[in-house]
Amino acid sequence: MRYSDNAKRFGGMGDDAWEIHRRAWVKEAAGEPVIVLSAGEERSATTPPAIVAAAKQALDAGRHHYSPLTGSDALKAAVAARHLALTGQRVTPDSCCILAGAQNALYSVLVCLAGVGDEVIVPEPYYATYPGVCRAGGATMVTVPCDPEADFVVDPERIAAAITPNSRVILLNSPNNPTGAIYPKAVLEAIADLAKKHDLWVVSDEVYADFVYDATHVAIGALPGMADRTVTLGSMSKAYRMSGWRVGWMVANPTLAGIITDMASCTLYGIPPFIQDAALAALIDETGEIESDRASMLADYRARRDLVCEHLANIPGLTLRYPAAGMFVMVDVRGTGLDDFTYAARLLDEENVGVMTGTAFGPSAIGHIRLGLVASQEKLVEACTRIRRFTLSLAA
Ligand SMILES: Cc1ncc(COP(=O)(O)O)c(C=O)c1O
């Protein structure tokens, strides 16, 4: 059978890089005492009960039908309010599209902004699905390396050097997965100037905007003159522990929101109304219960970050990249003499700790492993103990 050129664009999203992750799950399913830190979520933590209750109530109330293509007016208004709280940028509900997670938003937006012959500039290390979403509409991803020694913060001059007449979009992710980098205001201002000068879009993936420890999150869309050319992506997955519910959004100018809504009439056809009701209950949070749950989750993540950094400091052969934000810690393992894949594979085999290899995220992350802060403090300390023992055994 023959498949279209479009079909060919979806494969090859760093499949090899996920191998250790898959092997960790297999071991866990077989009952081995594995600590899986390769995922982007904590499997044992569930969605706050008040959100689950709102979904059940909506199901009981008959919210089973088709819904508006990119979200109910009430949910769009709540997302506009959340966007204002996170970014300081005031937007109208008709600038917001509710989609099936930030991943669906990434795909929808990039297909609408960059087609065949166009280029999307992406700092790397990047989130592992970016190559696929950049290619989806036929565009080429042009990567810009970030130095581990500069805490993986992108240098705007490198972005400037990557701009060509074919450039259409700069795709940013601050706070960053995998690196935990957060771009300072001056860096974002320099990138904003480039976008304005060369008439480029900025797609800003801000799904980790709540997970900020040592810095301030600056939203590029809120900078002067950027509202019209910036698309900001957000999600319920991380901050509300709702990854499996598939609710996220994009905020852009109303024209692009209209285009994405037209697209949704061919693809998504609206996310389920009972899920929209649950997301609305989470954002409105009438009793304050959800906000206090969220605050304690974020405090716990900060404590996890501190613990992991404390326990992995001063291990010969490892160089810790202290994350200012996000849900992950990057560790440079090159000092052990092993490449990241071998290190991660042996760590899993010999000590039952599953981590991601840097290879998944682009060449700047080669030689690094990524640990998710996605287990209890106790388990993370145990994982660090195993990592220390394994690394010291290599030196011996
Ligand atoms: C940087 C980044 N963007 C987007 C996503 C997708 O998020 P969602 O669950 O909202 O689709 C993730 C998920 O891990 C992510 O890390």
C-alpha cells in the first residue's frame, strides 16, 4: 500500500532514545524494585479529588454531547484569567482555544504557521516531540545549540545567526524540559526584537510556568509589541496533575484562534464536555481546595529538586546542572567515561533506576541523563543513593 508524504513525517521521533524508559517499565511490570524517573509525571499521584468529583457530576448531569470546537465560553474565560495570572498578559476569551493538551496545541499551531519550505528555529535540548510537530506541516526544524555551561540558556545571537529568508517561527520552551533552564527577561527581549525585526512568530511552550524555583517566569507574549505574533501554550497536565485528561490550550491573536477553530472542525471536534467541566472547576476553584493542593505540590517539587541536587553534588564523574525551574534535573555523566546511553542502561540493569538519555533531546544534551522529580522525596533519595553507588563502582 502507498502512504502520503504527510504520513512519512511522523516517524523517527528519537525512538531509540526511549529505549531505557521502555525497559524500565517492563522491569517494573515484572515486579522488580525499579525507580522510574524517566517519565514526565508521577504515576502514583492522581488528580485532586475535587476535580474528579466535578467530572463525575458532569457525567451524571448528562454532559455527554458534542461541545464547542475549541472550548466552552466559560472555560475560555477561565483560561484567559489563568493566562493573565501566569503571564501578566490580558487577553480576551476569543484568543483562547482549548485543545487536547499542549501537545495537540503544538501540532495544530505549527501546522498552521509553518509549511513546506519554511523553517522553525528551535533551541536544543528540546522536548522530544518537537521534531515531529515541526515536520508535520512540511517545515524544517533548524536547531540552535545551548551550552550546558550556560545552564542551557539560549544565546539570542545564535538565534539571529540561524534566521534565513525561510524562517517563520521561533519555538521556545521556558521553563525548559529537559534542562530546567528559564530564560531571563533580557534574553527574551532580545529574541522578541529579532522576531519583530524579521517578522517571525514566536511559539512559547509554557507548560511548566508554575514550576519555578530560583527565578521569575517571564512570558514573551507579554513583552511590548509581542502579543500579536506570540502563541502561548499552556496545560492542565502538570500543574493540576491532569495529564491523562488531555486538556491544554493555546493563546494567540483572535485570527489565529479562528484558524485553529476551523482546523478543530476537521480534527478534534471539541474535547469532551465533562472534561471541560472538570478543567473549569479546577480553574475556578470555588473552595480554594485545589489551589492549596497545587501550592503544596509545587512546594514538594522544590524540596525534591533541592534534595536531588544535594545528594548528587560532589560525586566524582558527575556534573550536576542545577535547574532553576521545571520537573527535571540534568546530570552530565561524561566524567565517568561512559556515554549517556551506556550509563543509563547499566544504571537500570545494575541499580534499577530508570532515567532518560540526553540523546532524546538533541546534541547539546548528549553525555547527560535526565532525572524526573517524579517520585516521593524518599524514593528520590533512594535513587540518588543507587546512582552514587553505581558511579563510584565505575571509578573503582
Ligand atoms: C515541554 C512540553 N511541552 C508539551 C508537553 C505536552 O503536554 P500536554 O500533556 O499538555 O499535552 C509536555 C509534556 O510532557 C512537555 O514537557
